[in-house]
Amino acid sequence: MKRILGILLIMSSYVAIAGVVPASTREPLLKETLKVFWSKGKTADGKSIQPTSNSDRQTMPVNMNVANFAFDMGELSGLAEWCGVDWRENFAALTRQARKNNQTEKQVAFISIVHGTAQGFVASSMAKSGSCSAQQREQIKSQIDSMLAHEPR
């Protein structure tokens, strides 16, 4: 667990651009993500993930630090999507690190859905605010490149 938090801290320092969704919005989005997780969550081989009990259904498969980190990475991917920057490697790094840190397939699936929720929310919100400038595009691309360059191997 300490190793996971250490890696999250290292990687989160490269996600300074994230945090665009206020906590008052993030919390309900995470709760909604948990509700839809059981209908959308799939393992890497495409198998549907189902809760083992009612308690399982109501409990996030990861702790809040991991959920918030996945949300931060999703925000960065949402900004990238808005700016036309390839976000897929950002997402791949997130899931790759989750697997390296021995997260279960259920946890990786939840992390993926949290990322997608944040990405979709940010991309659609930003699209309503106008288009991405060349300076914003470069800043976001630089942020992703920097995070990937410092990804623990």
C-alpha cells in the first residue's frame, strides 16, 4: 500500500493541470460512477464484473486516494481530448501502473471507469466554454509528456 501511495504521489506531481473539477462536483460524480460501475465494469478479457454482495455493491473497490488520482488523470485526459491531444497513452499509463501495483481486475476496471467519467465531464464542459488555444494545447501535451517520462518502470 505504501508503494502504491508513493507512486501516486510521484505521478500526481505531474498532474498539476488537473483538479479542475471542484470537490463539490467530484464527490457526486464518484458516487454515480460507483452506481454505473456494476453495469459497465469489465475485466481486460471483456467479462462483466458483478458485486459479490450488497455491501460490495455500495463500496468503492479502491480507496479514495486511488479514486482521486484516477479522477485527476481523467481530468487531464479530458483536457487533452478537448485540445485534440492524444490522451490514450495517459490512460494506458494509469492502468499499467494499477496492474503493476497488484490492483485486481475489478479495481483496474473501476479506475478505468473513474478516469472515463472525469474525462467525459471535463471534455464536454470545456467544449461548452470554447476552443482550446495553441498555448493550452502545448501546456497539456507537455503535462502528459512529462508525466509519461517520469512514469515508474
